Amino acid sequence: MTTENTIRWTSLSTPIGAVVIIVGPRGVLGIGLRSDDPEHDAHRAEPTAVRDDAGLAPIAGVLSDLIDGKRRDFPYPLDISGGTSFQKTVWTALRDIPYGTTLTYGELAARIGKPNAARAVGQAVGVNPLPVVIPCHRVLASGGALGGFTGGLDIKRHLLRVEGISFRE
């Protein structure tokens, strides 16, 4: 039995591999990509998490549609309270990058009023707890190169392609 304070999780199979979704009382707080062992990954992130496939099926369906390029929005609340003030600023700015477009790390740094903080922005992007939903894949290195991606560049390529975004290898 779950209560309103229970942290719940589910996993789903997608074209980019197994994905784990962790949801707390305030919203979705974690998305893990490339999970070989979803239960282990969920409990490593949130030791008290309870599996709730049925209850989280609507969220999983929307996330699956985002990954497949069948939808552009994510209508569920997000919980980014675990980040620092700077990380939250970067993650919020990532959500403002329109579907099908990209920015460089430097452009994102300028957008948040820290034009000399491209490296720090890159570090915040790299620890984004909600990839796909907070679209860190839309940030490229200068010159349009892919740059990095915590989940692996093949996942970044997939997400960019479903949005119709061109990039340089």
C-alpha cells in the first residue's frame, strides 16, 4: 500500500533502452537511462522507493511518447528540489529550449546571465536528474558538435533525430 508520501518507481522498455522513472510526493524526481537492473537503479537513487507499475503507467506512457517523438510536452509536475540553486536555474533554462532547436553551452550560460560559466553550465547539464523531460540533449558543444551526454551519445542522437535536429558528429 502506498501513501501520499511514498516514493514510487516503474521502468519501461524504449528504443533507447530500459528507463526508470522515480516519482515522489511533489512530482517526478528521477529518470534513469540505460538501466540494466531497474529495481537496483531505483533503490540506489531512492532506497525506500516502492514499485508501482500500474499507478505510474500514465507517466510512463507520456515519457515513452516523448522518446518516440510522438509528443512534445510532459504534463506532470517535476521535483528538482535536490539540485543546488545554480543547477535548478540551469535545469529551468533547459526547459525553455523549444522542441526541435538547440543551444550551445555558452549560449545557455548567457541566457541565465552567466556568460563566462559555460563549463559550470555543462556540469549542471550533466547531472540533470530528469533527462528527456528536462531536455539536456538539446545542448550542443560550440560549432554544433554533439558534446557529451550522460546517457551516452547514441541516446542523444536518437532524441535529436526524433525532434528533427541536425548536428555535427
